[in-house]
Amino acid sequence: MTWSALAPYGVNEVAKTRWRAVPYTAGSGLDLGCGAQRLFDTEFVVGIDNGADGERGIQVAPNLRADAKALTMFAAGSWDYVFSSFLLQNFPYADVAAVLRDWLRVVKVGGCLVLYLPDADQVPKVGEPGSLPGQQWDVTYETIVNALERTGHNWDLCDYQRCSANDEYALFFAVRKLK
């Protein structure tokens, strides 16, 4: 495990996987829970964050300050992709399928939902000493696929990686929205 409770968590997780997300993030998209740094610093990426990390002293700089749990401000099929790094695990697991349903709703057919999440096999479990701040459930391949299956959307898992090199302790998912 490369996670350390002494290391700054959540400050720059996106930088660890930005290169991995490139094939799935063409066009205009949303970066949900962007914190201080969006996926790409261009006008084609809209960062959304509720600012809660500011309470832990982490700077947040979204384009839009809002709760990323429900994207009701956007029309269905309005974005080429939705990207989120280290956010989904902070929602109650009972809500995750509905959250993913809404995130996929705003993605165009053929576009992608890209998730970068803490790997339960590489970080302390929820409730254990040193667990990630705000995390409400332990992320595994199975928990994500199970939630995706309950979204009601047609999708294809086009990339999955366990990321454990250097200072990574995460799972990467790229899900393409089908018809």
C-alpha cells in the first residue's frame, strides 16, 4: 500500500491519472469534485465542486460551485464526458447508482464516464485508523460494476486499471455510454 495517513490526501489526485484519462475525454466535459485543479486547464472542462474540501484547508477553484451529486442544471446528453477523481466514495453507497445514473444521463451517446477512486485493497478500510477523510464505503471493482448495472443505462466498460505504482492507490474506470 502506498497510501499514508501522513501524506496530503486529495490535493492532487487528478495529476496522477490525467494521462490515463486522455483517450476518454475528448471534447467538452465536466470535472466533478475538481478541487483546486481541473482535469485539464482549458475552456473545454467545467470544474464543479461544492467547496467542502475548503473546510480541511484544501483550496478549491471550481468554475461552478455546486453539489456534484445531482447534475439537474444540465440537459441530458449535453457533455462529451464526465470525469471524477476521489469523489464518488464520499456519497453513501445506497445513493451511488442514482448518482452514476445522473452522471451518465448528461453524457452524450458514445461519450465516457471516467472515474478514479481509492482502491479498497490499497487504503485503510472505512472506520479503520488512517482511512480517507469523508470516505463512506470501500471501493472495489465489484461495487462500481454493481452500481453501474443498476443505473438503467446501456454502457461498456472500455478500460479498468488497478493503479499502484509510485504514489497511486486507486482504481481507474472508463465507461462508454451506449445508445
